[in-house]
Amino acid sequence: MSTSTSPTSPATSVTVTSRARLKWRVVDIAVASVIGVASALIYWGVALVTAAPWNLLEAILPGLAGIMNGLWLFAGPLAAVIVRKPGAAIYAELVAAVLEALLGNQWGGGETVLIGLVEGVGAELAFLFVLYRAWNLGTMLLSGALSGVASWAYSFFTNLQAIDVTGSYGVVYLLTSVISGMLIAGLAMWFLYRAIARTGALDHFASGREVRGLN
Amino acid sequence: MTIQLREQWTGVTETPTDRKSAAVDDSAAVLRDANAMLDGDEVCSVAEAGSAKTAGHRRAVPALEFRNWGYRHASRRDFAVRGLNLAVQPGEHVLLLGASGIGKSTILCGAAGLLGDDEGPVRETDEGDVMAVEDADGGVTEGSIAVAGVPVHRAQGKVGLVLQDPDAQAVFQRLGDNVAFGPENLDVPRDEIWRRVDDALDAVGMRGVQLTRSVMHLSGGQMQRLAVAGALAMQPDVLLLDEPTANLDPDGVDQVVAAVGDALELTGATMVMVEHRADAWIDLVDRVVVLGATDDGEGGGDAGIVPGQDGRRTVVVADGRPEDIFADPSIDFAGLGIWVPERYRRAGDAIGAIHTADEPDYPAWRGTGEPVLTTSGLAIGRNGQPIASHLDLEFRAGQITALVGANGAGKSTLSLTLAGLLEPVTGEVVAAASLADGARGTWPVDWTSRQLASRISYVFQNPEHQFATSTVLDEVMLGPVRTGMAEADARQLATGLLRRFRLDQYAAANPYTLSGGEKRRLTVAAALAAAPRVLILDEPTFGQDRRTWMQIAELIHSLRGDGVSIVVVTHDRDLVTALDAKVIELVPEQCTAEWNGAGREPVPAAGGQDRPGRDSRKQNRRETVVPVTQVNERYEEPKSSSRSACLASINPVFRLGGAFLVSLPMLLSLDWVSAGVACLLEFLVLAAIGIRPWRAIRSTWPVFIGAPCSALAVLLYGKSGGDVWWQWGMMLVTDRSAELAVATALRIVAIGMPAIIAVLGIDATDLADGFSELLRLPDRFVYGGLAGMRLFSVLQDDWTALTASRRSRGLGDDSKIRQFFPQAFALLVLSIRRSTTLATAMQARGFGGTGPRSHARASEVHVRDWIFLAASLAIPVLALVATAVNGTFSFFGN
């Protein structure tokens, strides 16, 4: 039997190293992918319930339905602001898209992956612009807005080729997509992240400890 | 059984609070005793910091050694463990004991190499080998851990860890893949991996089990054996078990204990385990280590048991053979929150029926008055499939009923049905007039959410399924406010309840941040606040140490005085004894009842298998046995990855590639000729590979909804030209826009339909293998993503539970949209917690390192895969050639 309780004085000096801030840990990957998975579940449900209101909005003002686009854009900014690693927005959107593709949805299997990639890149750009240093509401709004632009561009590149991008429909659709991206994928996700952090679920992340004042 | 236990132990229970102060005084003496014992012990190896080096070559290197080790989690101000010195010799089987919060799990995680890292600068202090290093998680490590003399972070694969929650440890859908995962991460060659998988499954008694079987249908015991097999396949020298049986029913516990016992005998591995209820394990254990904490600066001489004080150090309060430790009268186990295994229990440790001065004068198992809730001809089940039928049961005020039976026997199904949260398959659950007064009818399942909340409350097994607000106070006020109480009154009531449940200091805290025991108390307080007449608790004592267990048991006992009818779903025999509850056991057909005197002296009153119907109505019966349909041992046909056998034989990566090739070139031209030709070709090809047009349309129906929507937008706002058909505001329908609309609709079908069918049904694991092996995407991300996807099905179950809990709490009457967002939030929090645990489980299998990894499954490529790609590309090429020849090619719709 091999124990003792040797008294040693406390180690008072704590070496804080600033390494690997941008290196992905397993928990970063797991949480980013689960955000993607939960988002896919919500995207899938949203696609079912928004079909009717979509047409209603289009009838009111052509392009107005873009105001709902943010509902498919939030995984990227949310994952990015939580795990704070390069590529997090793209990764989360891709995981969501692959899962959606396997489930099957109205944009087709393979194509969904492409949409996810494009929207993820849009969201990611905002964080790249600030070199993954500024994690604030402003960056989130930019991320949501760029993701909206990506979504708009993709639509006109594919399904809506027949509509003049510079016409009123194109402009309205761009504005509504950007506003929707900012409000839902940017603003709402910022507060969602703060709310999740307050539950202590993000204590493994600098993002969570910052909100809880534990750093 | 319950009768005898009660008589035997009546009057000898003592509450832990009475003894707590004594424990503090005793512990210094305990420590001296422990040290004295150690000195005289011949097997004693040395962990005294100074002499460890000289001792090292005299005797075998310890299998596991902590030297002044400590860890502070990033979110905590205090060290969870500090200054720990402990050495475990090869082949020892150690049981670690200590109160909740003493850092047992942290110790195991540290030993598994999951805390801290060996990168970056390390600074030694003047104290020699005590160093403090911050890791990427923001945690701080002190001291060191060595596995067979090697620093733990360089001993990858030498240590296997099994965690508490069986569900959290499965990374893959298929059973065999989970066992293969550890060896893959250790870069074991493929043939060797499958040999190890067979051996490991053999060792846990799962020989010959179908390797492709889904983990979805395994029982808790089987899942946990699988987790043990997964750890064994790494061939670790040290096996760490963190409460491996806390979540299991008695049968599952037996399975896991037997599996671990056999495996240890076979491999000779060292074992270190943490388990609150160690009864079943005690034969396997040859050394017990009791942990406590001491205040800093007192030189370790003043051992206390109070966790959470700054500067405290972790000390070994006692260490020795189980028979010596548990026989030591100077150790106050109850005060330390430790369950003494039944074999070693002394009078003071035994659990007897709780009695208090203010309890009602009728026995808890009988209750009083007329039944408040009755079932007649009730059949229960989910999705209309009955698992038990002809249930005639009664529940009275002041009565405590325990629903017992094996996992999967339907206890939760029955309790949810009783609570009005699940539709009965046949028959009915009827509320007495006194309970149903003012509600919509007498069937709880028909009541509105608010009517239900003030009458029947349900406390879920996982407290996080239940939280609906952001502060502890709001959580308790929710029920009363929802059922019409004024805000001020509700606040007063809630404050009182929080005081009674000793949660008042947390009133403003976020409910999720409480400890496990506190969360449990909060959910009970919140359920009680709505003043229900019936309270149903699902496994209220899971994973609690002895102290919190006692608190919960006393709490439930005290509710009886309020005239509440209490139903407890449980595996916990001690709880049934303590509450003196009436027992209703659900027994699968062809199984024997476990609770009616099995292996004990016969209880005359229970007399074999009761016929439910008539007999259970007799209120002097203390036990009722309800037969339920057998939980089947399943054989699953391997699931085909497509309705077309041809498609199913194609490599998943090629299927995804084909989906791109068949669709993307179509974007070049927007005209009805290319789109029409492509559609036609696709229907022909799909029919040729066994998917008829009607089937193709049915499985891609969303495309056929999306296509007209986009076509309409194009018709009204599309590029114009030719005759104007109709104009109104911004809408302009012309020859050109009409033509483009038709083309758009056709093309969406031409692009979407084959792209969906090509990937629909692909197995996620096979796709991940392809991503990793063929596309060379990084394994960390591919398999991390895959693990996240497996949580998808778990999250669906969570969603169902969240929906039920919200109805139970009076939130179910809100509009769908108002319900959706808070519920989605709860799901997100749950999923993040689950994924954090999953990350730990994956790292415990050696995942996430930068070294090479092998692959247990080969992602094979055949000639047919290339033919598939070529055929996929041929369709759009032919379509575009057709439109070019026809002169209708329209580049990007221009």
C-alpha cells in the first residue's frame, strides 16, 4: 500500500502560456459539429413550415421572402463565436449540410452541401477579416450579413438565373437576405451564445468563461 | 422483502447531518490511523515525494503514480484535486471512495491523460517537482502522473477509461466500429484490429454478437459492456472505471461486473474505479482508498472533509484491504458521504425506513382515503405498440408507490402514461373527482397543460430536460404563476420552498450551473410549487452519494405529510426500504420477478406471481407484479443504403460525386430543352436501376414543391421579352418569362431529383470512411463530425422528453412558436453538454492526437464506381448537346 500525504507548500507561480489559441481541440470539433447537427434538425423543420409563408411574403413584395433566409444561416456564426477557431463557421455549415443531404430536402442532396459550403464561407469571412481576434456583436452582424450575401448570390447563380440580378427583385432579395442574416444569424445568435454560456455549458471554452466572468 | 427489511432496521437510522460534525473531529485521528496502518504494511510502496526516487529501483515501477498532482478546472477558482500522492501497483484493483466534489472523476480523467497537455513551457518551482502549467482548456495542472514510469501524456493507449453514461460513449452507429475505434487511434493494423475486437467482445461476454448491429437497441448493461470492450481493445495496462454501473438496473450491473471481472482475470490489468454503490464490485476489489481534503498550511495533519475551500489539499484518509477499511470503526463513512457495501455495513450505516415525528399515522405503502388516480384495463406503450396490458392499479393520497423492474420493461412508459403525458394504447387512466375537479374531463391525458401542472407533476430523470427559466427562483415560481397564482404570492411560496430545500443561496443562479444533487432538489421543488396532488419521480436517486441520497429520501418522505400521492420509478432497493413504499414490479414475460423475495427468505404476503387484475386492488398488498411483453433479443438485417441494389453497391464518396456531376453542369444553360431531356433521361436511368418514376417522385417530393415556387417567382419577375401576357405593379408576365419559368421548374427537378436519390440512404459511417481514406480529409474533423451526427437520434429523444416536460410544467398551452424557441434553446444546451462528454469519451480512446491512425474499415473503389461517375456526367452532357443542336442553349439564362 503506497500512499502518503506529504505536505508541500503550494505552487504559487502559475505559468500561463499563450500557445495554440487557434488550434482545434477535440472538444472544439465535437461542439462545432453538434451545433451543425442541431441546426440541420432546425433547418429541416423550418423548411417544412416556411413553404406557405414564403409564398405569402413573395405576394406582398417580390423578394421579401428573403427575410426568412437567416433561418438557414445561423449555424456558422454560432459555431464560430463559441469555439473561436479558424474554419468553425464553414465546418458547422458543412456538417449541417451533409446531414441535410443524407436526410433529403428540397434543394437536392448533393447541392445542399454546396449551399452549406458557400454560406459557411460567407460567414467565415467576417472572422477572417478580424484575424480571429474580435469576438463581438459587430463581427457577428458582419458574419450574418456576409452569409446573407452568399445565400443571395447562390440563389441567383442557380435557381433564379432567369431573374435579372440588378432588377428590383434582385435588389429587394439581397436587402432582405442581408437584413435577415444580420438579425437572425448575427444578432440573435450573439444573444443565444451569451444565454448558452450563462448555463455553464461553455465552461470548456474561452467564449463561455468570458461571459461567466471566469477568466 | 420490504416488510422484513423494515422490521429489521426500524429505528436504527441516523441522518448524516447528525454525524457530520463528529466526522471533522475524527478525521485527524483517522489520518493517523491510516498512516500507522500503512507503515506496518509490507506491500507498502513509497510515494513520499522525497524518497520516491530512491525507492524506484528497489521495487516494481507502479502501474500508476500521482506525485503531488493537482488540477484546477478553468471554470473554477479552487483546485479540484491538489497535492495528491498515490501509487497503484501492477495488478491491483483499487476502489476510490470519497464525498461528491472531492475530485474522484478529475483523478481518473488525469490518469487517462485527458487533463492538461505536455506542450509548451513548463516551469518548476523551488519545491522541486511541483509545477503549475496552464493548458489549452484554461485548466491548471500541478505535479505529475506517471503510467508505468512514463509521463501520462506519452503513455497513449496504456490506460483505458470507461465513463458513467453508456450513451455518451458510443461514437459510431454500428456496434463493432465502436470497439475498433480505440485500436484505430493507436494505428493498429487492420487485421489485428478485428482480432482485438473479437477478443474484447469475447472478454465482456458478447462473443459472436452481430458486429453491424446498431447500438440504438442495446440495453444500458449491453452498452456499458460495449464501452468496456472498447477500452479493452486498446489492450491497456490500467483500466479506469468512472461510476460504470451508476446508470444501470441490477441485471445490467451484474453483466458489467462479470464482464470486467473476466477481463481483468484474462488480461491481468490494473484497475482503478470510482463507484458510489460498490456492493456488486466488492469481490473484485483488493484495495480501498478513501479520499478527503485538508486545509492548506497545516501540514496535512488537520484533515477535514469540507470540499471547495481554497488552498485545500487532497489527502488519503484511509488505504487498505476492503475488510480492514470497512471494519475500521474510526472512519465515519456516512459523514464522508460514502456507501458502505452491504456486506460490511454496521448498524449505523444500514438504511432502514425513515420515520419522523410529524409523519402521518398510516403506513406509506397504504396511503389514505379513496384512490386519487386509478387505471383500468390500461395497456401502455409508445407508437400504439403495447408493452404491458390489463393494468388495474390505484394510487392514494399519502401513499408512496415504487415502480420497479428491469431497464426497458416499461417503467417510464407507465409513469408517463399515469402523468397524462403519453396516450394509453387501450384502457384508461382516471382521476378521482377530487383531483379532476375543474379540469377538462377525468382523463389526465385530455387536460390542458395548465390543468395538468396543478394536479400531476412529473420530475424527469435528467433535470436538464426540465429547466425552463434562467434563474433558480423563476424555475420554482413558474408552476404557481402558470396555474394562476399572483406573482407576489408565487415569489413567497417559491422562496419558502427554496429555503426548505436548502437552495435559497442560489435563488439568482442559473439552474444549469448547480451541482447534480442541487439540480435534482430544484426539480422536485419546482414540481411541488404547483401544489400537485400526485407527484411522479423518475429515478430520483441516480448517481447520488450517500449524503445527497439521504436528503432526497427524507424529502420524499416529508411530502407524505402534505397528502401527496407519490410514485417513484426506481432500481434502488434502499430507497424503497427507506420510503416503506408499495412495490409494483414490471416483469417481462418468461422472466421471474426480482423483487419478490428472490434469493431471500420468502415473504408470505407476496406469494409468487400475482395476477394483476383483481389482486392488485387489495390495498393490503405491498407488492404487485405486472407481466409485460418480452424485450426481444434482436437480429437486424443489415440496412441497405439505397432502394436500388445497384446504387447501394456504389462507394458513398462516388455517390456524392455523382450527385454533383449529374446536377452542376445543368446550371450552364437555362432552357426547357436541356432540362426536359435531362429529366427524361433521369427517369429512364432510375427505372433501369430499379427505381420507378412514381417512387422517384415520392422520395424527392420536396423538389416538386420547391420547383413551382421558384417558377412562379420567375414567371412574375423574370427576364422579359416577347408579348406581354399580364402586368400588375412590378409583376410582368411575358413570353420570355413564361418560357424561363417552365425551364426553371424543369431544371430544378432535373438537378434535384437525381442528386437526392444518389445520396439518400448513404450510411454516414461509410461516407466518413470514404472522406478519410479516398479524399484524405483530416480524420479529426471527419470522425468528429460523424460522432456529432450520431447524437442526432439522441437529440430526437431529447426533444420528445422536452416536449413532455413542458406540458407537465404548464407550458404546453402556448402557441407553437412561443413554445419552439425556449425548447430549441434547451435542446442546444443539452446537445452541447452531450458533445462535451462525447469529446472526453473519444479522447479516452486515444482520438485527437496528431500521430498516424489506421482504419478498421476499407473504403473500397471498384470499376463500377468509375462507370457510375461517367454515367452521371453523361446525362447533363447529353442534355446540353441536345439543346445546343436544337439551338436553344441559353447560357445562365441569358
